[in-house]
Amino acid sequence: MLTGLAVGGWIALVFALRPLLALRNVSPLQTLRRDTDAEVLRMHWSDIPRIAVDVALVLSVVGIAFLRARTGRQALWMSGATGFAILALTASAALLSWGARRGLRSRWPYVVRQGVANLYRPGNQTRAVTLALGFGAFLISTLYLVQHNILRRFTTAAVESRGNVVFFDVQQDQAAGLDSIVRGSHNEVVQVAPVVTMRISAINGKKVSDMLPITRAQRGRSGWALRREFRSTYRDKPATSETIVDGKWFSDAALKAPQDTGEVSLEDGIAKELNVKLGDVITWNVQSVDIPTRITSLRKVVWTRFEPNFFVVFAPPVLRDAPKQFVMLAQVKDPTGLILLQRAVVNRFPNVSSIDLTAIKRTVDRIVARVSLAIRFMALFSLAVAIPVLFSAVSATRRARVREGVLLKTLGATRGQIAKILLSEYSLLGVLGGLTGMLLSMAGGWAVVRYVFKMPFALPLLPILYITGVIVALTLLIGLLAGRDVFRETPIVALRDV
């Protein structure tokens, strides 16, 4: 809370300094004329205090990124992405002004020509509105994309998981009896996985005991991966939760008979931690017996699936005769049958433990619901903050708008024509800001999901288009509300005021 208050106070101060410093250059005559405000607010490279404030703004963004990021690299990427988004929005605003000037056609209706001309006239609000609108759309859409991909991963994993109860610590002489109990209750045995405990003895002929005293920078491997006890399995084909990302599955020869150097498949994450690649030889200590194996494939494993997953999978002949236990995954039709099954298993095999995965799934569902609520709240909060920012961006040119409006009224324009002029202008601003923010959010969401959460990215295009439509509608509404003085003021009163 204190950090939030400090950051909020500093941001309010540093963003207020830039326009406040412009007051130093405002003379009484400029105040009376009122038409030179835009010129006064422009930054000149010789104005050292205002340059210092701009530098402080940039450093503030970088400092907040370092405060919230887990690593310095992430902070630099966050800062660079923020700067890129601002530059992209500024460039799109400049492109819109240039395109409006170049593309204006005399055959268009007058109200459309006047609205398009407002995008490049002196004192226009194209850049301010595009920045405020586009950055708000960028934040909201990015939040939604990250939320969608994270929750989709959990939801998909829960739906694709076929079992709802898992039994482990099943001894070799108990596997057949447990199988008969499960099937005798008219339930489905989804998967039976043998589990063999082991440790790494050597990698490419170099013993682990010789590598551990060396720092990670020297050996290029994680100490925890070298020291840990692996619970591995063997099977003749990949599981449904696994995908081969490099190499090939076990050869026919390796599946039929033991080899001098067996074949093994590693999960790609543990392979990176061990700094090994295809073709490397890992020697495993299995119950004091050294078993050399060669890496033939790397797998991507969906760890969120409710089923047994392993870092290391061996070709069956390598571990078939090793001491092992079993893990059994079963699908039980109803909660009452699950309780009766657990009771029957405990009565016959007291050492066998079981976990009701439906309870875990319900817990995950509750967590996912809370995470979804938190992210939706942040999205709505960002939208709520963007509204006054957009109001202020539009209101900054209120005086010029009122003057233009009353001049048009004096020349005979109706309220309907003025409204159509505003609609033409804000429609273009809304579409540009919304689409630019949407494109930036796609890039930002992909980067966050891919490099921070380490997940595959999926683009929900239709909801993003809905968000863009809401942003455009909000821009039109705010533009008309902010320009209500143009409709309300009479020509004589407005001309006296300005």
C-alpha cells in the first residue's frame, strides 16, 4: 500500500510538472489573446528544465518496471514495450493527420470534410486523444488476452483430464489386484504407469560428484537437477499429455530388446536445466546399478493435466526388470462409487494411497474464478481510469471547439450538422486508437504469455473486436459529452466569452 501511494504520488507530480513549467513562458499578452497556448506548450530543446522533466518521466517508467518485474531483463523489456507502444500511437496519430490532409476530397459531404479537416487543423487533438484512447485499449486488451490464455490453459487441462482418482505406492504384487478391484466396480482404468526411482550418476562420462562443487556458471547446469531423485517411467509410446519437440521416439530395436546403451526421452525443460541435447549419454544410478542411456527425443509435457507425468521416460526393455512401484489413474462415474472404491482398496491394500482429483479440480476451478474476477476488475479499473483521461484530452481543446461551433452557428449551421462533424472526427479517432491499441495488445499479450508464463498463445479475435467496438463507442460518447458546450452556447454568449 505504501509503495502504491508513493508511486501514485510521484506519477501525479512528474506528469504535472511538464505543463506547469510552460507557465514560466506565458506573458500577460498571451494570456489575454488565448490563441498562443499551443505554441507556448511546445518544448524547445534549449529548455533544460522541461527536458529534465521528460527524462524523469522516462526514468519513472523504467523504475516502476524494475520495481514490479522479477528480473532486470523483464523490466527492460517492459520499459521498451511501453516506449514502443507510445511511439507507435504517436506515429499512427501523425499518419492519421497526414492521411486526412492528403485524402480529403471536395466531393465528400460538408460535415464529413469539416470533421476530417479537424484532424490536422492547428491546435488539433489527434495526438492527445489517440495516445489516451490507444494506450487504454492496449492495456485492457492485453489484460484480456493474458487472462484468456492463462485460464484457457487450466480449463483445457481440466477438461482433457480423463481420470478423477489416482492410486500410488502400488507395489508390483498389488498391481493386478488393484486393477481387478477397479474394473470389478465397473470403473475405467485410464492409465497404469510404473515408477522407478533413480539419480544421475554421470553425463557424457563426467561424474556428478565432480560437477557439483563447480558453480553453475562454470558447469552450465542446475545443481538441483543434478542432485534430485528422479521418479521415472517406461512406455512404448508418448502419453496424450506429451508432444515430441525434437528427435524421434524410441527405435524398434530399442523397444524389442535391451541395448548396451538404452534410449531415453527427456522433458525439454529438464534438458535445459541439465544442459544436455540429443545424442548425449546420461548414466543413471538405479538401485546402485549404473545404466547408460542416450537421449533420442525431447518432449513438451502439459504438467497441468490431472495424470501421471514424468521428466524422464525410458524404453521399456531398459527398466522392465528394475524394482518399481505403480501409479494408477482411474475414472469413477459417481462420487458415491468413488468413496466405495477408495474404501475397498484401503481394506485390501492399506499401504496404497489415493487422491480424489475431483476435489482438486473444484479447488482449481475456484482459484481460476478468483483469478478471472481479479483480472476483470483490473480491466474495468483501467477502463474507468481511461475515461477521465480521455475527457481531459478532449477538454484540452474545449475553447477552440466552442469558438468553431459558434462560428458555424453564426454562419447558419444547425446542431445536427455540428453533431455530424464531431461524429466524423471522433469516429476516425476511435477507430484509429482502438485498432492501434488492439494490434499492440496482440504483440504485448503474445510476449507476456510466451516469455513470462511460458505458454502457447491463442488469439481470441472476436472478443478483441468487441473490445475495440466498445472503445470506439466510448470515444464517440465522450466526444459528444465533452462538446456539449458547443450545442448549448448561443453565438452571442460564446463570442463574448472567447
